[in-house]
Amino acid sequence: MHTPETLPTRADDAALLVSRLADALRARGWRLATAESCTGGLIAAHCTDLAGSSDWFERGYVSYSNAAKNELLGVPAPLIAHHGAVSEPVACAMALGALAHARVDLAVGVTGVAGPGGGSADKPVGTVWLAWSWLGAGGTPQVAAQQVQLPGDRAAVRSATVALALRGLLELATAPQPGELALHALSLPAPR
């Protein structure tokens, strides 16, 4: 888990991450899609703040409601009902849905409880699941996810989530073999 000290949360930090991500995606000829719930499109907004982002940014899905997750990304309603919207299976399904629907090489999905309300004993405010998906060997979709517990108010949780999502995308886009070095560096579980 990341501590607040390791999270770039200022706007200029996110801009630097996006600039580096853009260079890496252009170098590989990859395109990116985002699937966002708790960040409400902030990851896509940071990406498209950079001039020339149409070279590598395909699209962003804001799937705030459960219905939107199902309709836009193909997240099965029973999966949401069984695990809850803020869960590893749903974050993974969001990332994989963005990868498949947008026909891109790399995608991220985020879902969480930004607050100030909406938390529970099991999923308190600041609980966020992030998932990254990419095309592995032979074009097989891969996915890895990470849960974080982020401190602060709504703005801080959302800002830190954007930074983590961008860092994970950058790690995958710059890894010699996507998913190997990157997942180790992020302390993420192995892809499935």
C-alpha cells in the first residue's frame, strides 16, 4: 500500500506523469482508455489536458452508477450485486471492459468511496480499487488490481487516485514486458 508521502498529488505531478505516459505510449504505438467511477473523468481530463493527446488517448468512460458500469463497460449486474461496486472484481471488469470496448492496448478502471459519505465498516471513505488491463502475449487480455486506503477529504482521495492510476499506467507502458517489471514496482498481484 502507498503512503501519503509517496503519492504525487499536485497538479504539476499529474502533468509530469501524463507527459511521460504520452511519450511511452507514442513510442509503443499504444492507445489508452479509462473507466472511472469515483474520479468522475479526472484521469481522462488530465490525459487530454496535454496537447496532442489524440495521438494516444482513445476515450474515457465515466461509469459512476452501477447501471453505467453495466451498459458502458459490460460489467455484469450480478457481479456488482454480489461484490459491491467498490471491489476488486468490479474494478477488473471495468478495466477489461474499457480495453475490449475501446479496442485499445492499455486501460485503467477505478472505483472507490471518495466521501464524505457513502463509507461503511467494510469499505470506509478512502477505500479505492484500481485495475489496469493490457494486451498480453497473443493479444490475450491481462489484468491486475490494487486496493488502497487513502487519507483526506473527497478532493484528496480523488487526486491521489488519479496519481496512482497514472503511475500504474506509466509503469506498464514503460515495462520491457508489460505486467512483469511494472507489477513488481507497484507491488501489485500477478496478472490473471
